[in-house]
Amino acid sequence: MEIILLADVEKVGKTGDVVKVKDGYLRNYLMPRKLAVLCTKNNRKIVEDQIRLADRRREKEKQSFVQLAEKIEKMSCTISVQAGEEDKLYGTVTNVDIQKALALEGVEIDKRKISFEEPIKKLGIYTVTVELHPDVKTSLKVWVVKE
């Protein structure tokens, strides 16, 4: 039986794909979970419209992330920490610390979107990567100074 998938289904297909499945699989699994509909002209048109709307929404979301990335690119945040001899920190600067510093600047970002190549264990200037969207990445300068 030909169906249109409304969501990604593992080992079957992606959203909007027209695939053939057995009647029982459609009746007992896909239809009750609202993962698929029968492939008719009307249903195909409805699904195409929904996909088009979702693409527009994703594009608007991406544009807002691009604007935020430009704002972050121009920023730099300062984190003051306790340090011992030879400018070594008593701990490390984590992505949570950077998130809090950005929040003080008025930018709210999830801590999991902030990453750096190696742990920050000394005073200095570091460049941190912020991945706002799979297609939108930016860098942020972090100044680690003595308290």
C-alpha cells in the first residue's frame, strides 16, 4: 500500500516520502501514531504545503540565528577567576561560566552550544566556538583575568 510519511520513520523513510508498506504495518503502527497517511492526490497536496511551511519556518529561524551570530561575533566577554602562581587557575573555565558571562551581556545561549578545543586553565584570551544552528557557527573572544 502506498503511503506518505508525516514524520521520519527509521528504516522506512523521511518526512514527505511516498513509500510502499504492508497493510498491517500501516494499520497497526503508522496510522495510530500519526506517522503516515494514505497516498491520495489531496493528501499529497496537503503534505507538500506543510513541508513548504516548515521550510519557511526553519529559514526564518536560521535568519534570526545569523543575526544573533553577528552580534556575538562583535562581543567579547570577561571572566574573572582566582589564579595562583604562573597565572594558573585554581579550577577551569567551563561553558557554564561563559554562558553566565553572556547572560550578563544580554545574550541567552544554551551551555551545550558553547565549545572550545582545550580546557581553559590559564589566564589569557581565548576564542570559543558557539554553534547556534547546524548551519550557523560563530566565535567569541573570552578574556580570562585575575580576580
